[in-house]
Amino acid sequence: MKTKNAVSTFTVLIADDHEIIRRGLKGLISDFWPGVEIIHASTLEQTLVEVEKSPSLIIIDVNLPGGNNLKVIDQIKLVQPNAKILVFSSLNENIYAVPYLKSGASGYLTKNAEESEIVTAITTILAGSRYSSRNVKENMFNSILGNDADNPFTKLSGRELEVAELLTKGIGVLEISNQLNLQMGTVSTYKLRLFQKLKIKSIIELAEKMSIYER
């Protein structure tokens, strides 16, 4: 039987473009924290409007319509610098969790997380700490200790990771520069750097390597 939390005087913004996800999270949170106020958003534009209301916690899928992955965290922080943000994503945590945490997110969870872990993450973040899974913590420790050879994607910066993801989708340098609002030369530099860090020579190799670490 679930133990309900006596503290319920807070507001949670759930930002996700899938109604079933919003409803599921609302049910779980309301069940554990009776009386909590839940507000919703399905686009980045709606999210930034709701962020102005200073919710206690923002649970967000960073692939919202109108959003741009890592840049979403920066946009939220511009509105509310002290915002507590839990990234709730289908993106593989082995590749994406650390860059989002480094960009200012308070926590990172994949959408296949158990209900108990979601509750733990919310409780931890509301208490003023950061949250990540045990696997992500291990990756971060390995990175700090220089033992991250098994996951070369931990060596990439957030921007390099964004460029890598777009390249694997078949998007060219010109279109990437437009999407990320960067000069073509800058994108080419990021591409060169990530190729060097991953020790690859082609986008085919990049896609193959990324598929390995997304498993």
C-alpha cells in the first residue's frame, strides 16, 4: 500500500505533448500528494507561459513542439532562474541524462521508470537535491574518475550531442545551422570535434555507435 505524503501545498507543471502521459503523471502525483495543484502544457510556448506562475516543480518532455532539446532548459531558466526541472523523456539516459543535468535540470528520468522511482525523484527534487538513476550516477562517477571509455558519449558537450543527434537523422550541416541558429562553420567544428572524440570517420559510424549505447 502506498504511503501518502502529508505535504501537498505545492504546484506541479506537467509539460508533455501526449495527453496520456499528462493524465498518468497527474493521477500518480495526486494519489501520492492529495491536494496538489496540477497544471498542464503541451507546447513550449504554453510551458513558458505557465512557468511564469512559478510552479514548485516542472516535469517536462524536452521534445515538446516548438522546443529544441537542451535549449529548453535555458529558456525555462530565463523565465524562472530557480526553477526545479525534472526531465521526463523517452531519450536514452546513457547518452542524454548527463548533458541535461549539466545544463541545469534538477533530475532526469526515462518514461519507462517505475512509479516508485518517479515519486522518489519528485520527493528528492522538492527537497532541494538533484535526482538521477543509479545507472546515471555510475556514468557520472566514471566520467569524473576518467573511467568513461565504455561510454564515449559522456565526452560530448551538450551542443555536440545535439549536432550528433541531428546528423544521425540525415540532416545536413546547413539545415542544422538553421535549426540551432549557428554559423555553418561552427556546426562543422562541432561535427569535427565529436568525430574526434568518438574516434569515427563517418555519419554511418556515428549512427552505429549511437545505436549501441542507446540499447
